[in-house]
Amino acid sequence: MPIEKSQLKQQPVIIVKDDRGQILRKVSVKEWMENHPFDNTKEDFELKLYREALNYFYLKNYDQAEDLLIYLCEGTAYQRYEYTERLATLYHTQNRLDKERCILLLAKRAQEKNNAPKELLHRITRRLSKVDELLNHYQKTNNLLVLN
């Protein structure tokens, strides 16, 4: 799922806080990466971004959470299912079932390519089935409304 041109201007940010939890400043991901070389800290960086996305999700700042989660998903080529699962949950919360289905399909394809455990693939397939049922229900409801 490529980032649209309108989203390019809205780069994800990292909120830098002091020891007491007070916000010191906001830093763009690009600026953070320039000032903090990866070396062996890439996983730490991803973890910080994921925690920030969860914080945005909890605060119902869905746009910011979505930006960070999309960034994480694309950065890991949809290999980290916890990122894609959280993004799918965000879309489900917003009743954006088409987006939820799309992200789950991307995750399933990536996991199949990576020879993921059968349990994980089964979990994704079950969730996809539930989304498909909801989409079919909405489609039938819309068709009935059009007929009336």
C-alpha cells in the first residue's frame, strides 16, 4: 500500500519526552534517523515508533497512528504481523473494512512468502473471512436499499 502524495507532507513524528513525561519537542522520523544512526538499534527504533503508534491509537489520534503503522509495515515489508494486525484493527475501529481487508491480504502474502507458521496463516485467514462476511453483509444491505 504505497503512501499517497497527500500523506507525504504528513510525515510521522516522534514525540521526545523528559523523565517526567513532559513533551520536549516533536521530531520527524527523517530527522530522527539522520541524528540517530541505526547500527544495531534499528529494532529499538521500530519499537519506539510502534509504542508511539499505540499511544496515538489509545488517544484516538487515528491519523497519526495510521501514519506510523503504515511506515512500520512498509519498512518491514509486512513481515512483522503485530504491525499489520494493529493497522487492521485501526481500520476495523474506523469501519474501513476495505482497507482492513487490503492490509490483511498484504500481510498474508508476505507471511506466505516468508514460510510463516501455519497457525499465523490460519489466524490471518480467519480474520479475512470475518471481514469478508461483514463486507458481504454491507453489500447485501446496500442492494436491498437500492431496490426499495
